[in-house]
Amino acid sequence: MEERKGREVVVSALQFSCTDDVAANLATAERCSYFCFFLSMVRASHKKGSNIILIQELFEGYYFCQAQREDFFQRAKPYKGHPTILSMQKLAKELGVVIPVSFFEEANNAHYNSIAIIDADGADLGLYRKSHIPDGPGYQEKFYFNPGDTGFRVFQTKFAKIGVAICWDQWFPEAARAMVLQGAEILLYPTAIGSEPQDQGLDSRDHWKRVMQGHAGANLVPLVASNRIGKEIIQTEHGNSEITFYGNSFIAGPTGEIVAAADDKEEAVLVAKFDLEKIKSKRHSWGLFRDRRPDLYKVLLTLDGSNPLL
């Protein structure tokens, strides 16, 4: 029997602290991408470097959702013609890499926490809008964002089919499974998470990592998580709010094992290589998707376990 040929892809997670200066943060994102590209040496004739580079959630500035402020809606811009997306399209084409670009989207009178997927030739493959919108102290996203209406999507890039969801989405196993059912070979989660303003003793970092490691293991796919670092202070209607973002960006393999990880303070460019054909064979032979019973999962279409939504 002829052995299936391998298909290797190099994925990367970036981690850095943000300023509240869009131009400066864009420059930092570009600098990290270039550094990652040189470090991995997968470009040019030898194609050394990262093929898919994940930048953290809403990297253009501070995580403004600590406060409910009308003036922060001015940070939103329409999807088409968005200057950061256009800049990243040029960068992706220059480097020959895939870059998901997180941004605050204005769509007429609606607003979304969105991400545009830029392919290695600079083409914009489309948009995902964050589905699960949190609302708690320091993370008051419901004030700014409508619930996403795109559904969970998979994007065929030059290097792999990728599923991209955003931050709070990462806590929901249904989202990961929905993307892998559609053929996602790698899951990516840009994130902004850190301390809890109402409880400085609450540290969710290990829980956060374990949940996503579970998504990787339960679906037998690699997973990339990118989070910011640094202390950010936002003026609110009740005084200043402060979050220290804990970084800990990581890349997990298809059994949930962590193969690359950052700490909670330093900028980082994480890189890992996977053979997607080998992982595909493992996923198929393990039987998780063969033995699913969708006919028994109707309870998942309810909120309380008994009353169907449909």
C-alpha cells in the first residue's frame, strides 16, 4: 500500500503588550511577524518560516471593554476598506503567510468583534464574527458587540483548512466541534484575557489552557491560542479599571499536549510544525467522528436541557 505523503504546516502565535496607539500596535504586529518568519526559516526558496501567524484579539489598542463608554464606538470601522486589514493583506502577500486579523467592526448600526482571514497571496477569504459575547466586570463586551451572525466558519487557506473563533468562544466545546465537523484541520483562538477587576485572587490561566487543550484532544487537531500581556488601565464611569493580561499563549498538538508556550510577562513568537496528513490518519483511525451519535444530541439545541429552541 502506498504511504500517504506528508503535508507539513508551521503555525505561530504572537504575544505582546499593546499601547493605545493603533499605528504603534500595527507596527509591533508586523515586527513580530517578520521576526517569526526569520526565526523559523520557512520562507523564500526553502519556505522556512511560519505559514499561519495568529495575532491576539483586538490588537490595535487597549482592550477597551473594561468600560462602557460611548466614545469608544469611534474605534469601530467598516470591514471593507479597513486600514489595518489592508496593511495586513500587503504583509501577508509579501511574506507568503496566512494572517487572521482581529478588529472592531461597524456594520451600519450593528457592531461586531470580528476577524478577517487573509490568505498567503493577500486575498481576503472572508469574515467571522464572534458568537459568544461575555458580560462581566472588566469584560463588558455586550455593551459594544452584537452577537455574531456568521456562524462558525472554516476557511480554506493555502496551507490548511482553519477554524478561527474569538476569545470567549474558546470556552465552548460546541464551537470547536462545529468547526472541525466542517473540516477544520487547525483551530485558532485570538484572545484578550487576564486578571479579574472584581477579584484579584482569581487566576483563570490554567483553566483557560486546559479547556482549549481539551478541544484539541477531543477533536484531534492542533490548536493555537494568542493572548496579550501587560497592564492596561481604562477610565470608566466609576473610576479606573485595571486588568493585567496574563499571556501564556500556547500551541497544542492533536492530543492536547502543549508543544510551545509563552510566559505571563514577555513578548513571544511561538512556532510549531505539524504534519496534517499524519494527524488526519490518526483522527480517522481513533474513531471519534465515526462513533458520534448526532441523533442523541438534540438536547444541545436547548438552554435548560428540556425545551427545544427549534
